[in-house]
Amino acid sequence: MAIGSEGGEGRGGKRGIFDDLAGMAGGAFSVMAAVRAEAEAMARAQTEAMVQRLDLVRREDLDAALEVARRAREQAEALAGRVAELEARVAALEAPRDEVAGPDEDRA
């Protein structure tokens, strides 16, 4: 009996065995890919459930909130500058009036 004559001679002997092995390996890779995808989906679902239980926030939501806070801080700083400028103007306008009223108050 020749090597490769058992059941595989019609497909080319050793080549038929390698084809069968390649087919089995391809099937195994397909199964492993499906198992991996299923494991990732389960891990994602568990992570989402944990995030919900722990009341955590997503990174995108945190980034958006930080951006709103940054804008509000910038606006508050700008308004504080405007208020300081207006207070300085009011003080400058009241200073001449105080100088004029000052000697009159001493006479009364």
C-alpha cells in the first residue's frame, strides 16, 4: 500500500490531507472569531451594567461638562473684569463730586 492511498488518493493523497487540515483550521478560526465576538459583547454588556450600577459617567459626557464649565469660567472672568472697570469708572466720576462736596460738608 502506498503512502496517502487510504481514502485520500482520489483527491491527491497528501494534498487532500492538507486540504482537510486547512479546512478544519479555517473552521476553527471561524469558531474562535465567533467566540471572541461573543465574549466582547458580553464584556461590553457587563461593563455597561456596572457603569449603570456605579452611576459613572461616560468620557464624552464628562468632556462636554468640562467644556461647559470652562466656558462659564471664561464668561465669569470676563464679567468680573467688566464689573471692575465699571466700578473704577463710577469711582472716578464720584471723586470730583466728593472733592466739591467735601469743603461744603465742613461748613455745615
